[in-house]
Amino acid sequence: MRIDVFTIFPEYFSVLDISLVGKAREKGLIDVHTHDLRDFAHDRHRTVDDTPYGGGAGMVMKAQPWAEALSSVLPEGADEMPHAKRPLLLVPSPAGQVFKQATAQEWSSRQHLIFACGRYEGIDERVLEWAAERADVVPFSLGDYVLNGGEVASLAIIEAVGRLIPGMVGNPASLVEESHSDGLLEYPVYTKPSTWEGLEVPAVLLSGDHGKVDRQRRDWQLERTSQRRPDLIEALEVSGLDKKDKAT
Ligand code: SAM
């Protein structure tokens, strides 16, 4: 997967040299390029923002540097490319669709992700219209709160999507039994010692009975999800439940 990131703070992305993403870059599984948006401004002050039409507080990022920046990585004839090869332009915005695990799964099969990190009051809306002829454009939100810029949101997506690329995570089974993979939160986990500060690991986990452990973990998932995220329980498909779940 190729990833291009456009930002006025390229140094934010130095963390991509470490941990799993760093290793994936070394192995050639992810090819990340970070670009300074100001390199595409032509005045002495490398200006990328201006005052908003219609008035109001704050500044808006200008269309011209964005169009030049994105043109530097957008291939010709993207609209004729097969879906997986078509670049996906991801625009962080608190006014975008909320990013979910299912979205991470979907985006992990794409070959080219481009992140346009906004600052100030955001990017001139015409850039998104212009880019839609050259890429699939998706404004996405990390959650219902406002950050100062799109950098942290883009880093979160790169990690969530990147770890789903085959070869990224040592044991792929660990990706299956995770919070949100089946619509539920993950069960609580424990490691040695079995007694710590007077607190015991639940006996069933030491029983060696895999059937009982599986059932208990499923019950913990349902219990934890209904306590912490009742919205997820309501959204569960009945077909995804087993008979014992229905009794729980
Ligand atoms: N005026 C914008 C609004 O109310 O929708 C907020 C602009 S915010 C201060 C500046 C930038 O931070 C946005 O352009 C976006 O790139 C990023 N940002 C802020 N909150 C975000 C969120 N929840 N998810 C993704 N990106 C966010």
C-alpha cells in the first residue's frame, strides 16, 4: 500500500518510523511519503490560508496549493482505474463520516491512500469537488469532538488500517478476536501471576476446558458491551447471536 500525507506539519509523522508501522515500512508492506503543503505555495511567506468568504472567525486553507499538492501524486485517468487501484483521498474533518473498524477493513484493501490534513477552519470546499474527478474522496471524522488539525486523525487511521494489511501483525488470529471485529467489545484479559495484590484470575480461565472458556468469554463480551456501549448491542444483527446469547 502506498500512503501520501499532505500537511503543514510533516514532523508530526516521524512516529511512523517506529513500532509496527515502522517495521512494515522496513519490510516494504507500506510505502509512506509525507509532503509539506507549503512547498506548493509560491509567495515569499509560503502562504496556504486566507480569510473566509462570507466573514466569520478563523482562516481557510486555499484551493491552489492543495490542488497542486494533490496533482503531484494523483495519477492520470484515475476514473478509469479499477476500484482497488483508484486513489482514496481521505480528508479528516469533524464534519465527516465517523471512522469505524469496518471502514478500516474496507480501506485496508486499497492500494493508494492520500491524506489531506486540514488546519484552521478547514480546506476550501472546492478542492473536494475538484479532487472527486481524480480520486474517491471521503471526508472522515475520528469522533464527535474538534481537534486542531487533521494530523492526529490521519495517524490514527494509518495505524488502524495499516495493521490489517496481511503480514503486518505477527499472529493474524489476534485481529479476529478484537473489539469491534464482531460488533462487540473484547472480553477482559489476564496474564501471570494467577494471584496479584490479592486479586484472582477468574477460575474458568485456569480450568483447561476450552468450551467453557469460549462461552465465558462470549458472556463477558455481551455483558461488557451492554454496560459500556448499549448502542452496539442495539445494532447487533440477530443472525450473529447464538441460542445461549439470546438467553443471556
Ligand atoms: N471549522 C471546522 C468545523 O467546525 O467543522 C473545524 C476545523 S478544525 C479546528 C481544523 C482541522 O482539524 C480540520 O480541518 C480537520 O482536518 C481536523 N479535525 C478536527 N477535528 C477532527 C475530527 N474529529 N476528526 C478528524 N479531523 C478533525
